[in-house]
Amino acid sequence: MREAADDLRITGWVRNRRDGTVEAVVQGDDDHVERMLAWCRRGPLAARVTTVTTEALNVDPAMDAFELRKTE
């Protein structure tokens, strides 16, 4: 996801959760965010994506890169 985010100039973060889900915050140009969400619905080659749930959040101007966070 980080590579896809970098390619799309998306900022935010992603982390695996102990229950097997993945949590992420993505922000950027609307078109790029939509393309990132489309990527999330497919996932990387070894992934099995069953559901993607989205929630609109306020933009955080402090996010200036896309980071990998520790599993929570």
C-alpha cells in the first residue's frame, strides 16, 4: 500500500491490526484518493480483500508523507 500511495502522491498511514484487518488513513487529490481506494479493493497479490469501509475525515495538514505504523 505504501508503494501505491507514493505513486499516487497520497499522504497518511497504514497498519495491520491483530484481528487480521488493515486500517489506513489516506488523503490527497480526490481523484488520487479514489484510485487508492480502488487499489485497496484489490489489494496486493497475496491479499484476500473482502470488505473496504470508508469514512470521511478532515484533512490533516501535518501529514506530509505516507507511513507504515506498527500493528495494533
